[in-house]
Amino acid sequence: MRKNDSEFNTVKTILFDLDGTLRHDRPEASELVAQFIRDKGFQVSPETHRSARRWEHYYWGQSQELALDKEKYGDMDDLFWSNYLVRNLIAFDCPIESARELAPQVVLHMKEAYQPRDWVPPEALPTLQELRGNGYKVGLLSNRRSPCNDRVEELGLDGCFDLVLTAGEVGAWKPEPRIFHKALARLDADASHAAHIGDNYYTDVLGAQNAGLLPVLYDPGDVFPNPGCPVIQSLEGVLDLLDLMD
């Protein structure tokens, strides 16, 4: 989706989300859950799957339900995950009693079968290099608790960022404006000349909007209809928004 040039021709700083944007799990956990449900005889349409994925983004986007579950269950042990999967299965349109019955089975299944690998979109590295080569300040802003510089290097993206910052280092989590403002302050950048690219509408889009940045939703799976901001389905779409595409 191409945005009005006037909104992007003054952008000088680009912030990127990490997980779900520059780095992905392959396979995704939701794929295994969906297949487990199908194997139990439930129908999972593409729209139902997208709806469940929207719920996952909402839940992990610092939702009130997540805060309550952490308070009730503490560390993310089997009780936490069983409760989470009850919620998740309901989001997949499972009846609540079926969700309660299946959730412990899904926990066990995921422990045995879920061994995701890191996957970085092939256009990620050239896109980041193109941005820096054109003079943009490029930052990585993640909701992880611990510093992730080593992970960035493992993913082959070291040297691509002027700043790598996690929520745990700041003590503030997207969508809180403070984490965006901290990143911009360290880059000596202004929100009115900055954009943020991420896959989660609830943290990345709303957070960027509330902090005064231009939000760009990375949504190759068409999870979020009509998000009210530019949408890209490939990371190189950022170059198109900035008129850097050949």
C-alpha cells in the first residue's frame, strides 16, 4: 500500500520490530495448534485461523488478560500454558468445554513436537543495508526482556542497526510511548521524522501512533484488515514507501 508522499518524504529514522517481523519461527506455533484441532475433528477455516492469530497478537500485546494470567499463575509453567491454550482454542472457535479438555493435550503435544527454527525473510538484510546506505538511521526495537545483540548477530543482521534496544532494558513495553521515545532519544531522532515497522497491530501500530511515529504494519498473512495505516507484505515494501525502489 502506497502512502501519501508527504507523510514519508521527511522520514529520517526507521525502527523495526524483531520477532514476527525480521525474525520468524518456522513452523509457527499457531500452525501446530490449528493442525492439532483439525486432527481432533474440528473445522479450521482460513478466516478462523486469521481470527485466532489476531487474538494471539492481542493477548501477547501487553493485554489485560496477559497481566491477569501472569498475576494468577506466576512463571509460565504448565498451568499458565494450559490456561493460555484454553483461551487460544476458544479463539479458534472451539466450544469452551472442548477447549478445557484439549488444552492439556496441546501443552503435551507442543512440548513433544514443537521445535521451531529461526527464519529471516530473504529481503531483510538487503532492505536494511539499502536504508543505511541511503543515510537513514535504523533501529531495532523489541519487546524482549533481555538484550538481543547476540541474537541479532546469530541471525546474520549484525552491523545493520544504529541501535538495538529491548523493552527489558528500558523497563517499558510496546505499546507504551516511553520505549519509542527512549529509542529515538538514543538515536538523537525526532518522532515526527520517524517510522516504525512491525507485525503486531496492538503493540507496533498503536504504540507508534501514540508515540507520534508513522506506523507501518508488516502483514504478509493478511491478519489485520483495515488497520488504518500503510501495510506491507514484504520488508522491501518499506523502500517503496520511501521512494527508494528502482
